[in-house]
Amino acid sequence: MTTTTTIPTTFGAALRRLYLTRFVVALVWAALVLTTATAAGPWLTTLLVVYPLVDAAAVLWQVRVTPGTARSTVAERVNVVVSVAVAVALGVASTQSLGAALAVWGVWAIGAGVPQLVAAVRNRRTGGQVAQMLSGGLSVVVGGAFLAQGLQGAETIAGTAGYAALGGIFFLVSALRLGRVLREKES
């Protein structure tokens, strides 16, 4: 993979900051979910609704700061729509059962993973996108497992904490890689 970039340095730096922020948010969220992963209630519902809304906001911000209008942002916009719809669905499902919430989370992981993979492939010239490609692909696979567990009546959503933490680590790796690309570009 080449480290040459055709995207302005300011975009790369902004993307790096976004990835670092998403890393921190994912780890904090995961820690909070682990405290309540087996107890349905308003706190868990709030946590489940917040995570996809944060994802949607981050993707919208990324679309807004993307330089130029020549490239399509369809994958990112699909991700936003899916994430907002899932936030609503999680709010409803988490009042029914943990299994229902986990099944919805699985659908979201699949629905958000595909556009993440597409966007990462398309943005690969900015550097630091290999981790995002892996994250998108794993999101689809793990989402399928969450969906199956949820449909079988899972009694915990602790796996979502691991999913978020791993996603956060992928964001950290991307941020570190982008930092290296930006330093090389400045040299």
C-alpha cells in the first residue's frame, strides 16, 4: 500500500482527530456497557441508543469536511441513515428483551460494516484505511453472529462491548497510521 496521498493534509489531520475521538468514545462506552450488560432498563437503553447516534454524527462530520465534491458520499450517507434508524430500533428492542436488542445490534453491525468497508476502500489514498477495511469486514461477520445470538434469545449484550472496544482499537490504529502518513508528507 502506498503512503502517497492526494487528499489535503488538513483533511488527514481532521480525520486523525476524529479517529482518536472515536477510539476514546468506544472504550468508555464499552466499559459502561459491561456494568449493565445483563440488566435491561433505562440506563442500558440509553447506552444502546447513544452509540449508533455517535456513529452517525461522526460519519456526518466526516462527510462535511471531506475535501472537494467530486467523490460520492453515498456509502457514508447510507451509514448515517442506517445508524439513526437502528438507534430508534434499539430504543424499542431494548424494552422488549436483551435478545431483541442484540439482534438489532447485529443488523446494525452488518448494515454499518458494508458502507464502512466501501468508504475505507475509497479513502485508502489518505492512508490508515487498512484497519477501517478490516473493521468494516469484521463488522459484517460479527453482526451476523450477534443477529443469530439475539434470535436465539441471548440474555446478555456483553459482546457489544467487545465489538465496540475492537472497533475503537481499529480507529486508534487508523489514527496512528494517518499520523505517520502526515509526518511523511511534511518531510
